[in-house]
Amino acid sequence: MKNTYFLSSAIFLFFTQLTFSQQSEENFAFKNYNSSIFEQQDSALNFLNSSRNSNNNKESFIKIKNSGVAIQQIGNFNVTLLEINSKKASISVNQEGNNNEYNLVKDGRSIMAEISQKGNRNIINDYSYKTNYETNTSMIQNGNDQNIKSIGTNSISKDMKVMQTGTGASVIILNKLN
């Protein structure tokens, strides 16, 4: 008898909790959010990028739609910093090793970059402001303690390819800004 009373009380409390824990759809706090936006990778990336902009209009969405960024980092303490102002951008970064760093700060019509760092403590800094060129850059570092610094873009450097191998190499590229 005691067990039956205890079991029936437990069942009653369980169903009571279920009944009162449900909320009507009107009061549901997240009713404005729809997870269907994340069904496609492009939509999810565009949604996340456009949500960072304070001006979420159609024009900024179109700018983001024509862009793509792929970053693969294998190792510890690898850093990639991208600051791009462009109508079209395609950036691919592959870092394998430890303490590799890639900084890209560019302002131009079209920016394409393919970066590969394999080794440890490699650094690439690529800076260019208000260029009228469509840039297509490829920088590859295989080894340790290598450094590439590229500043500016002109007709000679708009399709630049730099490859470093070994240990402790440094390259500084200065381009007259047009």
C-alpha cells in the first residue's frame, strides 16, 4: 500500500511538472529565430558575417556574398588576422606547425590570396591601402623562423608569388602605392 501511494504520487508530480513547464508559442523568447538559415554553408557564413556589420543592408550582404575565406590551422598558437575592404575577396590560409602568424590588411577592388605556412614561427605581413588593382598573391613558407613583409601594391606586385624554404629567411617588399 505504501509503495502504491508513493508510485502514484511520483507519477502525479511528473505529469503535473510536464503540464506546467510548457509555454505557449506567444511567450516563447526565441520565436523570431529560425534554424533553417544554417542549412547551407554559404547562408550560415553570410549570416554570421553580416551580423557583425552594424549596417545590415542588402549592399553589404552582396559584398559578403562574393567573398570566401578558408582557414586551416594545424598546430598550436597559429594566428590569422584578416582586415579586408573589397567587393570580391578569396582568401585561403593553411598553417601547419606552431606559432605561425598571417596578417592581411588590404583595401582594393578584388583580393585573392593563397597562403601556406609549414613549420614553426613563420610570419607574413601583407599591407596595401586603396589600390586600384585586382591582386592575386601567393606566399609559401616551408621551414622555420621565416618572415615576409609586403607593403603596397603596384603593377609589378599585383600577381606576386613568394616562396621561402629553409630557416631564418626574411623578405621585405616595398611597392610604390598608385
